Amino acid sequence: MGLNETGLSLLQFFQGLAVIAAAIAFAIGGFYFIFGGDRGRSKAVGWLIGGAVGLIIVMGAFTLAEMVDQNIKF
């Protein structure tokens, strides 16, 4: 197993953790949105945007690693 395969497998592992973390962030945001009242709405927006941005970053890192692996050979 080379360095490329190890890096890709680590990215896949962290991608799975990111999906779980985003689901938890969305659940917390939904809880604040439903039960938080006026102040909860602003908290909910932070949780929802944070979960979405984090998920996009992790998915983008995996896509970037795949693209580099396909186009650059050592």
C-alpha cells in the first residue's frame, strides 16, 4: 500500500466522520430552530451553516485528492 492509497483511505474515513458530524450539527440546529424561540433561530442558523460548510470542505478535499491522484503520477 503506497502513500497515495493511504491518503485516500484516510480521506474516506474522515469523510464518513464528517457525514456523521454534519448530521449531528443539523439535528442540533433543528432543535434550536424548533425549541429555541427568538434567540434559538440565530443559534440554529450558525449550526446549520457550519454543518453545511464543513461537509462541503471535506467532500471537496476528497474530490481534490482524487483529481490529483488521477492526473499526477510519481
